[in-house]
Amino acid sequence: MSLEQIATSMQSTSLSEALKDISWLVPALQSIHILMVGVVFVSMLAIALRVLGLMRAEMPLPQVWTRFAPFFWTGLAVMALTGALLTIAEPVRELMTLSFRIKVVLLAIGIASAAAFGRGVRVAAAPASGGLRVAVLATVALWLAIILLGRAIAYDTSVWGGWSPVKSLGGAAT
Amino acid sequence: MNPPAIIQSIESSGIGEWLRSTEIAMPIVNSLHVLCIVLVYGSILVVDLRLLGLRDRARAVTAVSTEMLRLTWAAFAGAVVTGAMFFAANASTYWFNNAFRFKMLAILLAGINMLVFQFVTYRKVEAWDRNASPPGAARLAGALSLLIWTAVIVLGRVIGFTKGGIEVIVPTDEDFAF
């Protein structure tokens, strides 16, 4: 079963139909999704800036983590839930874009690295090593890419041209 | 119904024309707009939660606002520039869009709330800088800010689903553009 077939059959599930039936639900879910992106991204950024010594340098890193991590994880959970519902509501629009597929992969990397960082931060409160600084900069770049790709879903063919799977659907970017 | 001449000339300006005719322009402008907006919202949230006395209670209010507000302002500037580009590309559509009008009104209210806070409440910040729970006026400013900026984002999203002055939420085009 191809991804396109999965997306198409998802579209006709009763949950998908129910989500689409309520006209204000998709905009509402998108709004919550964007608000949570703000919470998640700035929480991540605050921790990253602390590692780089650019913010709250006098505050121990574990303390900065304790302040922002709950916002990061809670925001991420709500973001994932609203994102999942949006995908169920419009599976073809989401799954059949390159932007969405790359975004999901990057998101998995982002979550795994945050979890690993969270485990590490509790054991080692040592000053940031060169390696950690690079990792943190890479993490910021990763989340930037996730956000930009999220918006690119709506413009998949303009962004990716022939690489976009939207083309194979006869240009129907539902 | 025609929009005012100024709106029409913004739409037919070179930049408006360029934005409409360049395929990659709007995806880039749109993505950057979202990026700026989430930065504005997330950073203001940190300050608002401190004003409300809900987070960073042991940290000076001035320290929290100083560390965050540079990011907020830089991101807000970016949001204004990219937002103006949206407007230039489809000025008359935005002009007649109620969600757009309410969004601009909400941004204005956010500005007034901020000015009142800045020039009245914040002037005496030394007196309550280290208070775990700031005075009522500061907490009110924080709550209003949170509420208004949330509304700004919701209204921004509603613009993408509405056309002209129609209040019913209908998807306007295939990409649900902002």
C-alpha cells in the first residue's frame, strides 16, 4: 500500500470526516499548533542560549532546564496532538508533500536529541564543551527548519518543484 | 466596492507585482512571518508569566524583560516587514477582510497595553522588581498581553480562511495561505 493510498483511505475515515465537518476546527487546531510552536521554540532557544552563555549565564544550566523543559515538553505534546489531528483531517494535503515528510523526520531527531540532552543535563552541570555548543547550534538550526517546513507544506510544489509528490496527484494540493 | 486609492496603488506597486509573480516569494515571506510571530509570542509569554508571578519568581522582572525583549522586538520588526509584504501582494483583499482588521486592532491594543505598562507601571519597577508577585497593574498588563497576542495569532490564522468581509470560515484556496 502506497503512502498515497494510505492518505486517501485516511481521508474517508469517520474521524477525518468528523474533523472536517466542523468548519472552525481546522483553523482552531492550526492556531493552537502555531501558539505551541512559539512556546516550544522559545523554550528550546532559552536553553540553547544558556548553553552558549548568552542568556542567564549566572544561573546554573540544570536550573534553566528545569524552568523551560516543562514548557518545551508540554508545548510539544499539544503541538503533536494538534498536528496529528490536522493530519487526520487533511491526510493528502499533509502526507503527500515533501515538506511534511522531511519535517516529521527532523521532528523525530529534535525530540530524541532533547530527551538525550535532558538526561545529560541532570548528571553533568559542567561548563559547555565545544562539542555541546556545536550540538546546540545544530539543534537551533533543526527547529528553524522544522518551523519553515511546516509553512512550506502549503507551498510544496513552489518550494520543491519536481521533487514534490504533489505533482503526481495532478496538482491537487488539497 | 473598491478599496481606497492608496490600497489599490499598494497592490499595483512594483513590490506587490513582484510578490505575486515570483513563485517562491510568498512561501519564503510566509514562512519567515510565521517564524517571527512564534518568536514574538514565545518570548512575550516568558515576560508575561513573570509579570503574572507564575514563573521565574526568584528572578528580577527587569532581568527577564531585558533578556527577552530584544528578541521580541527583532522578531516583531521581521513580522511587520513580512506582514507588509503579504499586504502589498493582496492589499484590497486584506483591506476588506474582517479578520485582518481585527488583527490590526488587536496589535494596536497590544501596543497601547505595552505603552501604558512602560510609562506608568514599569517606571516604578525598582519598588517591585524582585517581588515574586508583581503589583496588580503589572499582573493585569501581563494577562492582557497574553490574551491579546493569542488573539493576534488566532486572527492571523483566520485571515487565511476568510475572503473579503465574509465572516463565515471557508477555505479560500488550496494552500490556505495566511
